[in-house]
Amino acid sequence: MRHESTTEPTVSPGPLDDLLTSEGSLTFVESDTQVRVGWLRAGGDGLVVTARVDEGVIGQTRFWCDAQQWCDWLAASLPVPSWDDLPPAWHASAASLTLAAGGAGERRDLMDLNGGTSNDAARETRLDACETSTWPSATALSRECVETTWRVGMVLQREGRQLALTYLDGAHAWLRERCRRATPCDVPLDPAGWPERQCVLVAGWVALPATQCDDLHAGDAVLLDVAADIERGEYWLVDGDYAVAMCDGQPSDRHVVQFDHTDTARWFAVVAERRFPIPLLMAWRSGVPVASHRETTTCALHAGRIALWHARLPWASGRLLRFEDGRLAVHIDEKNGA
């Protein structure tokens, strides 16, 4: 598996982002296999594992793994040294061993492939007996190349071997259920640490009709609907469709706003841009207390200049105006591209 330092300006939101809220990783045991869940930066040419999972209805989930690590993971079972050397007729049986957790009996099947096919029905019976019916059962493997990026994944460990699997898509309730009962760990799963996401720190925002936006020009002032007291260390941290009220680098009374997708005319008074670890953002968003964190999050903000953003892009520059009643407005000095 490839590990690289993160140089990405942002990591797009994913369905499993909220699995880890301030923790480095989560650990649980599935039968005879230790499982660690966390963020992994990996990709490239490898194997895509397709698995069947029963979450009340039969679904499918997919992971990516390194081909050589997969061979090392099943070294006691595979009669060949690499995926490329594995005959196509054996692919389905080899796939079924990838996520199998139960005992040595599972790992004898491929050793008998020269004499016939593996007993899939017997394998299903043993898995049911081990109460692993809701744990995914791999059904197919394919050689594919995926983008190298940060994804939530899991590392399986058993008998001194390990297999790192990064989640691609599909069912994930089975993993959420296990993570709720898992043991948290401060150490990240990937030696590179955690992914970060670019956020904007804002003095406030205003929703305007689209027709009114076209009439804004240099010299106009826009009154903010929601405003923070920047001089007292307050601001809003905007992460995608969420805004977290902050004060001196920490959440303020766990006040979180989720924006409505239908409102496309929201304008933000942006003071600064910052990158934050995604587990920290998830903790702030969900109101999970964060003790001593791996990095300082205090931000000294100066609102001498303001950028007015619309549709996640800077639209104009200006400065804050404060009225006697405490309300804030942005005085537009210059429109971008004007």
C-alpha cells in the first residue's frame, strides 16, 4: 500500500467521515481477526474487493487493497506467489478467503484446488455458525487502478499478517454498528496522520435574492443576517454545508447550523481560510468534547479586510462596518474582475 504525505488542498466529504470524531482510529475484534478502522491514504494499481453483506437486506460493498499485500495476507492458503499467477478458475474461491474470519478450516480450501472446487456451501455454514453473517463476505476480486487519496478504511490483522482495505462505496451500516462498540485509539491508522479539509472562517453571512445580487456594486453595503463578534474572538467555521460557532479556536456552546441546499444565494463575509483535520471537524460538528488535541487550533483573526464569497468563490473585497446596535455589514470596496 502506498503512503504519501498529504498535499491535497481539500478532501471531499464522504459517507464515512463521521465514523471518527477526534479519535485517531478505532479497534475491535471480529472472530479471530483484529480490525482497526481509520483514515488511510492509498491507491494506484491494486485489487478491488467486492463483498456481499446482510444488513436486513442483501447489499454490496467495495474496497481497494494492494495486490501484493493481499497475497501476503493469504500466503498460508494461496498455492501461487501473486495475483497474476492465480488461474481465473480460482478467483472466486480466492476472493471468498479475503474477509473470512473463523479459523484454520477456512484457510485449507485453496490448498485442495488442484483436486477440485472449494465447498462454498460448507464455508457459508461455518461462517453462520461463527455468527459472522453480518460481516461482509467477499465474492469477487478484480485488478483495477483507483485514485490515490484519503479514504476511511480498515486494517485486518491475524497471525502476524495484515491487510489494509480502503472503502470505495456500497453498504456501510455493518461497519458503523461495529465502530459504535469499538475501542478508540489516539494513534492514527496511517503513518501520514489524518486528512485535512479547507474551511473558511467567516464573520457572518446573508441570504439575498438572486435578482438583488446583480445590483450590488462597489460602494454598497450588505447587512449580515448572522454575525459573530470578531473583536471578542468569535467567528463561524464553515465546512461544506455546516457552520460551527467558534470562539478563540474552540466551539462555542456547540452551536451548529446546517445550511439548506435550496438556498443558493448565501453570501459569506470571509476573514480567513484554514485547514483542519477531518476527525476534529467531525467532533466539532457533532458536539463531541475534544480534550488535548494533536495541534493547536487557536486562530488569531483580524477583520481589517473581508472577502465576500458566493457559491464557494470570492466575489468581492471590502471591510466590516459595525452599527451601534451591534449589527455588522460588509462595505464593498471592489468586485472581483471589475
